[in-house]
Amino acid sequence: MDSTRRHRPVEIMTEQDIREATVGEPVTVNGPVRLMQYNPDWPVMYAREEARIRAALGDRVHQLEHIGSTSVPGLIAKPIIDMQLLVENTGDESTYAPDLMAAGYTLRIREPEWDEHRVFRGTDPDVNLHLFARGSSQARRHLAFRDRLRGSDEDRDLYAQTKQRLAEHDWTFVQNYADAKNDVVDEILSRAGVSLSRDGAAAGKGEG
């Protein structure tokens, strides 16, 4: 998540930033972040959720992808399935939110100043469903990062080592942990040939 009041570049979110972007009360960690070895069931869980979302929204789904660390075979990850959904206009929640909520998802993040980003949460399994509008530059970055990790053992291992080292620290919010990964995410994206401009984009978020 990121602040709805701040503009890029953004490096670290404060507690106030996190609370302003969260619908309801933010979930705290107050300790290390739990990572798990890669689970081959994660793609199966994604496929089940994909079917649920497509059934709920029909042709309003412009693109739906498995992103984040659970989408990269062999990579350690938080046991949460990150998904990325592109719709026509995320700013018009009436066109998708009621049907997603009826399908069991809860709106948790609203960021109109960051590519109109929204996050819905699912609980069976744990899911972060990131929504952007068609043409979002941040959505393209998420896919480029995923594809780089899938295709480069060296970058996947570098990311895994960084994640493991940072996860052992004590964090108040998961977003604090995500912000701490910004430098390594940028490094990997640079080798993928992706612009590192933070105008409308932030490393770490949606990278798992």
C-alpha cells in the first residue's frame, strides 16, 4: 500500500500513511515476517481464485495474473496469494466492488493517487487481490518483476536472500518490510530493462 496523500517518489511509509490508505484497521505484525518455502499448491490456489473472480466479474476482467513471490517457482514467500486484476476503471468501485464482495472479498486498501490502486482481501486461501485500470504502469512493473524472477536464477536467489535477511527483523506492519526491499527490487528491475522512475510506481508493493 502507499499513501493517498503523498506523491512519488515515496521510499518509506509512516504509520499515518498506512492508516490513511487502509479501509478499516491495519493488520500489525509486531515481530518478524513469516516466510515459507515454495509450495507447489500455490498455483492451484491461484487458479481456484481466478475462476471465482472471473465468475463474479465476467467480461469486466481485462487481465488477471498471479504475481508476487508465490507466483515464482522455488522462491520463499509469505503464504498469501497475490493476484493482479485489471478492470476498465478502478476509480468507479460500483462497477466491480459489489460483485467482488459478494464473492467473498473485502476491500482493504484504497489509493486514488497511486494509479487508482485498490486491494481486496480473501481468506480461503489468504489472498491479496490488487486492482488497477487498464494501461497501469505499476501493473506492468509487477509482471516484469515476476517474469524476471522466473527467468533468472541469480536474481531469484538474490531476492530470496534479501527477503530472508529482512524478514528476521521486527516489523510493525508488513508494509515496513516491503519498503525495506525497495533497493533490491529496483536493482532487479533495472536488469529487466524497466524504468526505475517512481512517478506513479513504488517498488516492493505486490512483489511478495
